[in-house]
Amino acid sequence: MQIAEIQAGSLADKRQPPASVAIYAQYAARGENAWWRYALGAPLALLLAVVIPAFVMLALMLAHLWPADLMATANDPAHPVAFFAFNGAVFFAVLAGFIVSARLVQRKRFGDIVGRWRWRDFAAGLAIWSAALICATLVDYALAPRGFRFSATGQTPALMLVAGLGLAVQTFAEEFVFRGYVTQGLLLATRRVAPTAVLSGLLFGAMHIPNGGPQALSATIFGVILAVIAMRTGSLAFTFGLHLINNLFGAVIVASTSDAFRGAPALFSQNTPHLMWWDTAVGAVALAAVAFVVLRGRSPSA
């Protein structure tokens, strides 16, 4: 399919997205994309994400299989098995809700939202951002060595396993929703990369406001840049790899006392609240550098 053939349902604006995001736009254009379908589909997905686990919880409670202290431990990273297992279950429900809703309301298949998946892109995202995180951590250590300590415990091996599984579900669900479903809809509506990425990033950042100002700003920048990368690479593969190692590193390798994973029995803990805004700035620069390197010279058919 050529970019000139892409249709956007009943949208009045027939301008075509730029050729640099042709592959992503082709996947976005699949299914039914009238604005009212997005207005119906997103709330239905969120409703399903609440209703499905609610029935499961009710069934477990009636069968006396629901631990009385589950909610307390599931909200505390110091109990990694309960925390990351519950976290993965919640995001699995969100992912399932959007998959079902997109199929029912917009006739979009799973692959239509994931895009042109390539495992080499996933591996590249994971490897490149791993290197960036290690470098940023070494800089923090040079600035504040007393803020770091070895914190592994007997629970650390279990943390590595369950965090890997739970965070894989969480990060893929977030990529599917924000860099997939949401960004596709915004690109079809605006037909422009910059406003699409900014709006997608703002929505992603808004979901992190409860974590505090620095994290919300960091998540916004993260969302903007990953939206651009997803559009230019034509899929969620690279951004999923990057997002997964970003969260795994913060949960398993170096857990910050200022992060959502504080208290987790990671290999190391970092207590440097005075570097919070510094880390936000360094992360933004590192992401921009990664995006520049990855996207430089990449053509729509690459």
C-alpha cells in the first residue's frame, strides 16, 4: 500500500502523514478509524480492564483463595513477588482490554497496532538504553558515591525473575496503549509527527503525575521521544526493548529511593534526592541522543 492510498475513515482532513512515517501510518490506517470509534473504543477498553479482573478477584474471594494481606504487599516493592506479580496482572488486564476493544469497535488486529515487528529492533533498543543507563549511573556515582550501597538480599533472585515477567507485561502494555493505539489515533487526526508526539507524550506524562513532578516531566519527555521513534521505525519493537530495560534497571539493578521501585531488594540502592532534577535532564539528553542516532538516515523502508 502506498502512503497516498491511506484513508482515515470519516476524517475531514485528507492531508497525508509525512513519508518518513509511511510504514507506521499504513498500520495505523488499518481497520475503522472514524473519530467516534476512538471515542467509544478507549473508554470501553478501560472498562474491560476494570471489569475483567474484578470478576477474577470476586471469584477468588468467594473461593477463599484471595490472601487477606495481598493488597498491602502488592503495593510494596519490598515484597517483590506480590508487587510485581500483581503489577503484571493489572497491566495484562489493561492490555487485554485494549486488544479486545480495538478488535470489536475498530476492527483492528493486534498486529495492526504493534506494527512491523523486528526482534533486532527490540534487541537494539534494549542494548543501547542499557549502555546509556550504565553511563548515567556511573556519573551519579562519581557525583555522590555515598548515595549508593549494595542492597541485595535473599529476595533478590526472586525479584529478578518476577520483575522480569511482570515488567515485561507492564512495559509492553504501556507501549501498546501509548505508542500504539493512542499515537496511531493522534497521527491519523493531526497528520503531523510533532504534534502527535507531543500530545502522546503529555498523556503518558499525565499518568505519572502521582509519582511526583520530576518523574512526570521525565515520563513526558520519555513519551514524546519514544512516540517519534515508534513512528519512524514503524513498530513498537525498539521502544518496547528500551522501555523494558529502563524499568528493569530501576527495579533490579539500581533502585532509587525517589523512584516507584524504592524499597525493592535490588542489587544496589541509590539515595541521591539532590540529583533528581539532574537525572531528569541527563535522561532527556540521553534519550534525544539515542533518537538522533537511531533515526539518522533511516528511511521508511529500512
